[in-house]
Amino acid sequence: MSARTPRNRATGRRPPARRRPRGPGRRQRAEDRLIGLLIAAVLVVGLVAVVVNWLLAHWWILAVVAVLAVPAGGAWLYQKQQRARWEAVRARGLRYGLAQLDALHHARFEDAVRDLMHRDGCRDAVRVGGGGDLGADVKATDPYGRRWVIQCKHRRDGLGGSAVGTPDLQVLNGTARQVHGADVAVIVTNGRVTAPAVAFAEQQRLHVVDRHILGAWASGSRPLWELLRAVPPPRRPTALS
């Protein structure tokens, strides 16, 4: 049996139960937080006032900093503009010979294709090739608003390497538009392409950049869409259209 509270013998009543002391209520905690914030704000304002007064008393320090900052900022801006100018010049003058492309690692070949698209005016050109790329090695948007999805097939031996066949085109056809939203789906190789693969590409509105077209594109100055046939029309009017 549980213990019962003993009754008062004089009155026959049980003494009132003791209440546990309660901690500070929500209102008290809120007031404490508000007071803490007010104290912090006063300290910050006081610190700012001290710093401002010190700087006003030593104004020459601000003058020296300003004198030093102006040429430093000008030099930084000049260097930034120079880098942008040289990058633009390098992009416009980017050229590759087929022998250079043959000697590249397959990942660097994808970089070269990306850089060529950038040279042609695709500012968002990016290499996405790698494990799980789903048939896309390079993506880019041209100045006409068309989305390009490019699959790269590098052959170390060039024409002597294995030919790009229909299965390679089937992978591109299955993912370029449905997965990557391509307007223009392209396969680029420095090697050979089989005749059935070329026929399949024409049937499925895919574009093949073989060694011949790659050589003209990489070593010249014309953008890729001027070297391919039946490229979709521009998505939006531009100064170039």
C-alpha cells in the first residue's frame, strides 16, 4: 500500500501539499533576453563611437589609406581587364591541328571540344564527361539559343583506331534530347565513322563530326554550326540571326 499523508490530529485534515518551486517563466526569460540584447547593442554603439572618434582624431590615417588604396585598386582593375582581354584574344585565336588532337588524353580531348565551343561564342560551354555522363561529354548553348549536347570519341591512333559505330550513336540518341534537353545532338571523333552509323545519324537527326569536319573546325575560325548540315533554326532572334 502506498504511504498516505498523516492527518492533523487537532483538525483531522491533511496538511496542504507542498508545491515544487518553479523556475523562471517564459515572460521572465523573454525579458532577460531583451535586456541582454539591449546591453549588447549599447556596447556595440559605444565601440563604434570610440572607433569613429579615434579616426576623426587621427584623420591622416584615413588619408594615407585612401592614397594607397586608389592605385592598388586601379592596378587590380587593370590586371583584371588585361586578363579578360588576353582570354578573349586566346579564345578567338584557338586552333588545334589533328596531330595535336590525336596526342591528347581522351579527357583533354573533351576539354579541347569544350574550348572550341567557347571560342565559337558558347559562353556556358562545360565538360561533363565522366562516369555516369549518360552520353554527354560537353554541353553548350550557342549564341542563337540552341542547346548542344556533344559526345566525344577519341581515338589515340586517329584513323587507325576503332571506328565509331551505330551503338555509339544509339546511346547519344537515347539520352541527348530526352535526358539532356538537346536541340543539337553531336558525336565528335578524331577517327572513323562506319557507314551504318552515318545512315542512322541521318535518320535520327543526329550530327556526326568525323575527322575531316573536326580538322576543318579545330584549325579554322568557322563555328561548328556553319560546318554541319540541317542544324535546327535559332531558338530566339539575336544580333547574329
